[in-house]
Amino acid sequence: MMGTTRALAVCAAVCALAGARAGAQAPLIPRPVIGAPKPFRPPAIVERRYANGMRLVLVPFRATPTARIELVIRAGSADESATRPGVAALVAQFLSEGEQIAQMVSDLGALGAAISVNTDSRETVLAVSVLPEAAPAMIALLAGMARRPAFEATALERLKANAVRGIQLQRTQADWLASSRTNSLLFPGNAADRFPSEEQLQSIDAAAVTDFHARYYAPSRARLYVAGTFDQAGVERAAAAAFADWPATAAPPFSLPASAELRATNAGDRPVIHLIDRPGATQARVQVSFPVVDMAHPDHRVLNQINMLMGSTQTARLVANIRERHGYSYNIHSRLARQPGATQWMVAADITNNVVGPAIQEILGEIARLRRDPPAAEELRSFQSFMAGILVSENSTAQGILESLRWMDLYGVGTSYLGTFIQNVYTVTPANIREMADRYFRPDRMTIVVVGDRTTLLPQLEAIARVE
């Protein structure tokens, strides 16, 4: 018992001494200083151009044990006539039709046992990853798919039926309804935003499909990208055999539209909310958008940092305010929706009905604060460091490298962009951020769309804006 008492006394003395030392506030170990960022060195690019206008881009990239192959045809929905919307996607779906193609893809050991085929407003992309030894044969297969698809009449009705079901599904999605209405308001008449009706899809016949393919699937509009681990000589021979004899045609030259005009879309003195009624919905989709310049414009690199600062990361301002501080939305975010000639910066969120009005006010308040006050230098620096790291991460795989090369090629951005990205990130100042926000995020250029139950939401929305 006596030993226990002495032990307790010693422990009390030690604790008291430790408390005294803590009270004296011993100096903390300083945080390590972050070193200057190292420039990113993109892998070397080898390019070949055939007499027919077809281009081959090779990126030896030994960090990955597979080869990534992407065949890009610059043909998409923006090339469709006003009377035939939907035909570009149908042509793309035909490319992978047929049991023979499926068997060959399997035999060649494609990762995921499939070739992805995707179409947007400007491009159709066939993409696949394979083991290095299968790359030449896969290139030959991709060439056959793009150059000589089997337009079987029996498949057309099935593909059209699938497209109709896709449209019907989209029209039930609040996020699609919001983005579709926003695009029609910001970029009226834009060919890339045409959306076919069910009747228009059903009217597409075999002649429309084959005519679109013959007109736009041409070597002058084609690019073959190969990145990763592969035998360069073997891939070059395979690409030349597959594409060099592709007859040149009088395909319409490919060109991108200029950035959307920064015009006023409302009076600016009082916001306008475009409300799409969705009776019975328990939450609302909110989208706030501004038209901005495309990626090739010098202002875009500052807009990219604004996007990071505002809502593209988990520590961004909108996330900290709307989700963390107020709990109004679990998925608040911002992004640059990039589309040639029709790029926008947007904030989107799904919000519970009873707080839609307050959430919109907070969103508008954060945008106004950005236009009014430049961010603190330390806050901006933290996002710049994040962006520098993201560049390295996004371009650390063959697929990531090709995604970067494809958009740089599309927008005509020089290949030096990647090598100077990190240095350029740190040249942006807080004053640049405020200046660019004031230039592009003016109230008279803002479009607000809400998808939700009109009866429930109307009183909240009318308190902050005119509702249409």
C-alpha cells in the first residue's frame, strides 16, 4: 500500500512538471517548407502524317505494361443536318456491330474484352487497351471497323430502338433536364446541342447512315494515337498498312467555332430563374451557369483556377459553404463544361426542397464575393499546389496522356502546354482571379435553372428572383 502511494506521488509530480512545461509553451516544430515545384516533363511524341491526311501519333510510355490505342474520327452531332439529328451516334454504334468483331476483340485480349465507342459533338472515339504484342493486330481491327462497317439493315431498327429508350431515360433525369435547358438559353441554335425527337430517330433510314459515314469518315478527319508499351516499328508498319491507302475524299474541312459571344442573357438587376416543373419531386436540381471562353483562349487558365477554388475540390468554397457549413446539398460542385464554341462554367447541386431558396442565395453570395474580393494569397497557393499535383497524376498513365493530347490537338493548343503548365499555374495572382471573375461572372450573363416541384419551390424562388 505504501509503495502504491509513493508511486502515485511520483506520477503526480511528473504530471505537474509536464504541465508546467506545457504552460511555458515550448516552441512548436515548424512545418516543412514546400519546395519549388518541378517542371513536368511530358513523354516524347513521334508523329507521322500520310499523304491522304491521316495522322499517327505515338507516345512510348514505359511506365505502363500495356498499349493504349485510340482512333479518333472528327465526326459528331455538330456535323448532322437539322433534319437528321441523331445519325452520328447511330453510325458510331454500327462500328462495333457483328459477332466477328466481338470474337476478334476477345481473341486479341483487349482489357475489359471490349472496344469503347463514344460520340460527342465533334468527335467519335474508338478506344482500347491491349498487351503490347497485340497492338498491331488491334490497329488493323480498328481500321476495319471505321473504314468498312457492316451497315446491316436488320441492326438499324434495333439500334434506333435503343436510342429511343436512351432518350426516354434522359428525359426522366433532373440533371439532363437542367443542362439541356441551360444550353438552349446560353447558346441558342448551337448545332452541337441538337437533340433528336423520337420521331426524328425513327425516320433515319439506311441511306442516311451510309451517307453520313461516307461524307465524314475520311482520312483527313482521322487521328490514330498509341501510347504505352509497344514495338514502335511494328506499330508503324501496322498503321501504315491499315490507313495509308485510305482514299482521300472531299470531306468538309474540320474547323471549330469561335468561343461563344459573351452577351447579356438577362437584365442583371434581378436574377431570373427558369423553373422546370417536376411534380412530386422531394429535391430540386439547381444549375447556375455563365458562358466563358474555350480552352485555347489565354483567359481559360485563370478560369480553370477559379473552378478549383470555387467547387471542383473537396476544400473549395462552395463545398465548404453549402455542404459543410449549412448542410444544404451533399453533391454541390462546379465545373468547366467544355464544348467547342459553347463552354460554360457551372455550379450544380441536388438540394432538399425546404432549403432551395437559401442554398441559391449562398451560391450567388459566393460568386459575388469572388467578383468583389480577391482570394488570400495563401488560399490561392494551396489550390495551385493541388493543380500542379493533379497534372502529374492525370498524365501518369497512357490513357491520361492520350486524353491530354486529344484535347490539345482538338483545340489547336501546342504540345508545350503540358511542359509549361506548372510554371504557368503559379503566375496567376489573386488580382487575376478577381479580375477574371468580374469579367465573366457578371449577373447579366448568369442563367439559373431549377428542376423540381413548382408548387413547393415557387414561394422560395420568387423571394430572390423572377421565375419563368
